[in-house]
Amino acid sequence: MLNPEGLSAYSRALAKILCDRFYSDATVAHGDDLLHFCDVKQINYMIIKRLFDKWQRELEKLKSPYFNYNHPKVKDALEHFMNVLSQNIQVKRQDLKDLVVEACSDTLLLTEEPFRYYRKEINSTERSRLSVQRLRMLKKYIHINTSVLDELIAHFERNKVSEVFNDEAYDILLEVEDKIQLSTADTEAQLLAFDSLLPRASFHLYQVETDVNQVATSDQIDQSLNEPKANKPPESSKKPAPINEKLSSGKQMLHDKLSKGKSSKPDLAAKEQSRRTQNLHTSVSINQRFMFVKELFGGDQALFTSTLDKLEKAESLHEARDYVVTHFDWDIEKEEVAEFFELLERRFS
């Protein structure tokens, strides 16, 4: 079991090392910098998750009771505003350091005690309920010990539930804990990566006492985990999707489905959102970039960037689509694929 004091101390020390390295030749961190902040990818994803969670909370505080924020035009305007902001992230060291500490701690906790990490996520004081939408959002940021998250999502989907109160979510997590067997492969690789950045041995990270009066309780550990925390090791990248292979039996090829077009006409708000973009690179928000790289390009940032470069040179939507169909074998049913092609449509409309 992780010792809360040791975890906090290790996280702060590791975060200082990472911030010292990055800010030695930079005064601010931009969006792409956060994606490559350190060699441990999971830490980078946790930094972005923390940033966007904080951003969402601040946005909620800005909402005035005198306006209708659910009106389609307002929602579209807010989404556009957030996309523009996400492309202009600029963070100074003093504003980023606490996020890095928290990301380091979250990553180490997710590595060593994944069920405790998810319990912490469920018991967040900022939310009284856990939704399947929130769980799917977490999929964008969590790359290790994902079987727990997958099973939680599957439970919601099997029972056709969109959200539950936190106490019920905790009961579901206990069921998942009894049901699945975690692999040690992620844990071993991640811990080696941590040690390469900062050896854990001198930080008393683990409880050694067995006396019930001396061992920290779960509540004490969970309370401590709300403080900034330790760093997380790198995760191996997925291989890019195979080229020109057929989808599994029974599925239509991407080209066939694209040729049929959409089944329904977009409403006025959708048409407004689909206005033409001038450049694919600048029109992709950091959230979208994160999602596309992970879900469509197997974690290969260079492949994603080079693909956008090639698509930018296309002379028509048809040519851009043909390039994607020729080089990637994506499932058109995936939300990420639909969102990617919406970007192409706005670029070449």
C-alpha cells in the first residue's frame, strides 16, 4: 500500500525535476509542449486531464444566471471559443507546477493501485454522480490499467444506465474489482520508468507497518491524494492502423460508408458549426489532437502530423477522403472517425 506522505514527497520531487528540465530553456508551455512534457506519456495525459478539469470548473463559475447557456447558438459559440482557447494554451511554471505534481501522483497511483485511483475519481467532491460520459472522457487520458475503466463502461452500457450517484458507482467498482484480473506488465514497465527519472527507494513510498493502529486508513490515503502528487512512467505506443486491410467480417469498408453520406440533414446549428476552416493544423483543438493521435494513429504523433500535411495539400474533399481510405483502415462507426471526417468536410466545403 502506498504511504500518503511518501507519495506526496516523491511526487513533488519528481515534478520539480520535470519542471526544471522543461523550463530551463522555456518561459511558458504551450499545448504541444504538454503532450511531450516528459518521456512518461501517462504523466503528460494526466497533466492535460487536470488542466481541462480545472478549465471546466472555472468555466462553470463564469456562467451567469441571466442567460440561457443551453441555447444551440450559445452552445456552438462556447464550443468554438473553447476550441480557440485550447489552441492557444500558454502556461508559466508557477501555474503548471501543481498540475504536474498531481499528474505524477495520479500516474503512480494508477500504476500501483488502480482501484484506489478510480475510487478517488468516483469520490470527487466536485461531482455527486458518475456518468458514462465521464468514463468515456477518461478513456482519452488513461493508457494503463485500462481494463478497470473498460469494465466500468461495459457495466453502464449493459444496464443501459447513463449516470449513477457516487455511492452506487463505488459499489459497481467493488464488483469490478472482484471480477477482473489486472496484468502486471504495465506496472513493471511504469515503475522502471519512474526509477529512471527518480529512484523511489529513498522516499518511503510504501507502508511497512502491519499494526492496525499504525497503518494509514483508506480515507487518510484518499484525503492525501487530493494534494499534488508523483510522476508516472512511459507507456509503449500502439502501432499505427494497418494499411489496405479489410475490416472484420460483416463490416462495410470505410469508402463504401462514406460514399453513402449522412443519413439525416444537419440542423441550423450543425451547419453553422460546419463552416469552412482554413487550415487543418490550426482547426484541430488540443483535445481533438490528443484523441486522434491515441485512437486513430496508434499513439504516433509524427504520423498524425504528416497525415495532416498531406491532407492539407489535397485539392478536394474527394481527394482527401481517398487518401485516408487508401492508407488507413478505420471503422466508420467510431466517433473519432466521424469527427475526423467532419474536420475534412469543413476544410474542403
